[in-house]
Amino acid sequence: MNDLTIVLPTINEAGNIAPLVTALKEAFNAPVIVIDGASTDDTAAKAEAAGARVMINEQGYASSLLQGIRDADTQWVLVMDADGSHTVEDAKRLWEAREDADLVVGSRMTKGGGSDGSAFRRFLSRALARMFKWFARLPARDVSSGFRLYRRDLFTDAEPAARFFEVQPALLAHAKRKNARVKEVGIHYHQRGEGRSKNRVFRYGLAFLGALWRLRKG
Ligand SMILES: Nc1nc2c(ncn2[C@@H]2O[C@H](COP(=O)(O)OP(=O)(O)O)[C@@H](O)[C@H]2O)c(=O)[nH]1
Ligand SMILES: [Mg+2]
């Protein structure tokens, strides 16, 4: 399976990263790149010891994700969270769904998908999905999911005006502009393992609304 690179954006995931890298290497026999936002714990050392290549990017989540896609040299790039929310089993299901697709979105909101997130987080992601559906008509329902398999050559020129997690709907808009074939596959979103979420509802909520405004009726 040499046409795949796995990209894991991280900040302070020392308690989660090593077993994930090990399990991914075992399951896929593919290079794993950790794009680290200058963790203050030993995420980088643990990732390297487990067999990942580590790159530092302090420009935020969006820049890290795009760097991962650009720096890979394989046909496919799988991006997932490194905190235990996304599982290797679901990663395999995304990989198996790639035929006839340019982008496979791991979705909490299609058949077989679900989430253990707090009721508040579930409400927020559903509200976002609904708003983007009505105002931006993106090609997937779960617009904020960060669990995705990208056909790399369609995304190397993406330059979304995004810094944080709102890069997710912005990349769906890019896929739409490119007439990419988008598939949604049900995944289960688990509570994170160790450590704390970097997501801040107010700050990132505003960023999502800004993205919605830019993508309206796109
Ligand atoms: N490189 C990088 N990774 C990030 C950044 N913010 C979050 N991450 C990683 O992105 C993934 C999702 O972030 P997380 O904090 O769990 O957000 P949540 O899942 O929405 O609560 C995790 O693997 C984080 O370590 C960032 O600014 N830069
Ligand atoms: Mg998380």
C-alpha cells in the first residue's frame, strides 16, 4: 500500500501519539507524518520513536493540514486526529472506500456514523452542518470532520482563507470547485484520550461563521 501517506496534526498529544503511530504503521505499512504545532510535551520525540516523520508547523491547524497534503508524495493522503477520537478501524474503512472517489469524508452524520462527543459538541457540529447545507451547498454533510482521505493532486493547490478548523468546510468548497467526487463514510467519533482539546467554541465558532460567509452560495 505504498500510494498512501498518513498525516497527523498534533499539539501536546504525548499521551496518545505513540500507540496510534504504531497501530497505523502496522495496519497500512505507509509513511506517517506528524505535523506538530510546537508541543510543549514530548509528542515529537514519542512520534519519532514510534516511526513517524515529524515536522514542526506553528501556523495553526489549517496550515499544518495543508503542509501535510503538499509534502506527501503519494497518490492518497489520510488525515486524522491524533487524540484517539478517530480509530485505525475507521481509517481502514475510509481507505477501502476510495474507488471512484477523490475525497472520502469520515462522517458522523451518515449511516454507520456516530459520536461520543458531549451533547453540546454534537449540537454544534449538527448546527454547523445544517447552516453550511443551506447557505453553502457543500458536497458532504459532516462539514467539520477532520477525518478524511484526499486524492492528493486535487488538493495541492488549495489555498483556503482559513487558520483553524474552518479549513474543513473550506476544503469541501475547494473539492466542489474541482468537481471532485466526494464520498461520505460513517465513522464513530470517540472522546479524546489523554490531554485537552485545543478547540475553543467561541474563537473557532467565529472562524466557522467567517468561512460560511465566504462560501455562501458558492
Ligand atoms: N499542528 C497542529 N495541530 C493541532 C492544532 N490544534 C489542534 N491540533 C491537533 O488536531 C487534532 C484535533 O484537535 P483537538 O484539539 O482534539 O480538537 P477537537 O477534536 O475539535 O476537540 C488533534 O490531533 C490536535 O492535537 C494546531 O494548531 N496545529
Ligand atoms: Mg479532539
